[in-house]
Amino acid sequence: EEIRANNISGPIEIGNVGSGIDQFLETVSGRIDTERASSLRAKSISGSIRFNSDGKDLDINTTSGRVHGEVAGLDPGGSVEIHTISGAVELQVFPGLDADLELRSVSGSVSCEFPVRITEQRRNRLVGKVGDGTVPFEVNTVSGRISIGR
């Protein structure tokens, strides 16, 4: 099962849905607020994105807006890609995270509460593995901080 929603000017809000439903959400000017997504693809040109997901793939993209999400699970073979030009990224992630982590911000700080086997670390860049590092987990922002919490 899946939900597809496109909007030109205005918010997209998804609520009171069952679990296990893939969501594909896109708006030009407006925020996206969704819950209980399985795999999720959300894109907003101008607006924040707030989500809760528990599936295989997570693809979030906003040009101007904050990203705030809860990643309740990631299926093996999945991936996480979150990109924003102007906005902070704040994620709360389930305790059993198993990720090949790459966090990059051009002009903001980067933090991760998980134990990371670090390959590269600077104030605005963190590359390494959490757990076995099997799921690609990439977060990029040009202007904003990145925070990965438990």
C-alpha cells in the first residue's frame, strides 16, 4: 500500500494512518508533516519536513526548511538520504542503528549520540560506522546543523 500526494502551494499533512504504508509526498511551497511511514520520499522546495518512519528507504529533500524526524527502524538493504540547502536536520533514531554514516554541513555543526567508529571527523563533518555499518545513512546541509540523537 502507498500514499502519493503532490501540492503546489500549501502543506501536506498525513495522520491517522496504519503502519506499513509507503509515502511519496511533494510540495513546492509548504511544509510536510507525516507519521507512520514505511518507506518515505518527501520533497519540499520551501517548507519544513517533519516525519516518523519505520521502513526500508528514507529520502528527504528540502531547499529551504528544517527537517525533524523520528527513524523508528530501518530494514536491511535500505538507505537514508537527507538533503537540505538551508535548514537544520534533527533526527531521533532507534537504539539498534546499524549505519554507514556520513554527516556533512558546510556552515553548521554535526553531532551524533551513537558510538561511531570514526573514519573522518571535523566540526562540520562526521564519517564512520555505527554497529556493522550496513545501511548507507547520509545527511547533508549547506546552512544548518545536523543532530542525530537516540
